[in-house]
Amino acid sequence: MSLSADSEDYYVLKKLSNGSVHAYEILFNRYWAKVYALCFSLVKNGDDAADITQNIFRTLWEKRCELKIHESLEAYIIRMAKNGVINHFRQKQTRIHHENFFLLANPPIPGRMEDALLFDRLERYMDDVVSQLSQHCQSVFLLQQKDGLTNQEIADRLGLSTKTVEYHLNRARRFLKERLRHAEFFLS
């Protein structure tokens, strides 16, 4: 472990790497509030900020023997916090993306009003997004999704090649996937 900045942090880290719980408590008490404040300022949610902060200090403990810090400990922990926030948003975005696709693939169960309302909202959003596609993409996509036609049937009906149909479908799917990725409001 190498550290060039604060000698007190260096000795605390050295003790930490030897498994000292007391050294861990010193680091925790010294940096917890700063890390939490940074996380909270970025995620704007107390529970999420606390979870991210907890994960950072848990990681410090779990990897105490492997730490190689070439900067100040504070800078290292702040960088961990920023990376923790980035990972939090990535995981949240992935979860939202999967839940939106799940809602599209699994219409609501009759009798569950909140599911029906959420599904209606998502369906209206999808209709709006589909309307933003070019005319050819929109026609091909709707013939496949709403009418259940195969690529060959779509090609025959529109006088296109199957490769052109595939091109428009792929383009439509990429467009929809990108728009759904940014559709966080469904879960709020």
C-alpha cells in the first residue's frame, strides 16, 4: 500500500490492512458524512445515498488487504463515491429498461387498477414513440406488431424486399429501445 499525502491516513490504512476494526472505525467516522453528502447531492435520495455510502465502506473493509492508494485517502474515497453513484444510475437505468419491456410483454391482470393504469400510460407513450418513426418504419413495425404478419407477408403487402423489411424493423426496434431507455417516468 503506498500513500503520498496524509501520514495519519497512511498509518490508519496500514492498521486497516492488518485487520484492525479500530482503524476501520476511524476511517468510517472521518469520512462517512462527506461521502454521504456527496452521494446525496448527486442522487437526491437519502435511502439511495445511504446504500451507496454503506457499499463504499463495506468495500473498503472487504478489500482492506488489497488497497493500493496512490493519492490521498480522501480523494480515493471520493472517487469511490462518484463511481458508486455512476453504478447506481446504471443499475437503475437497466432495471427501468427491463421493467418497461416486461410491461409491454405482459399486459396487466384484470382487476389490478394500478397495473392497468401503468400499462395504459406505457401504451400511450409507445404509440407516441411509434408515431415518431418514419412512415416506412412505422408501417412495417405496425404490420408486424399489431397485425402479426411475417416479414415475407409484409414485403408482399408493401412491395418491398424482405431485407428492406428487416432493415426497417431493426431501425424501429433500435429507436424504440433508445426511447424506452429514457422513459423513467413509468415507475415514478
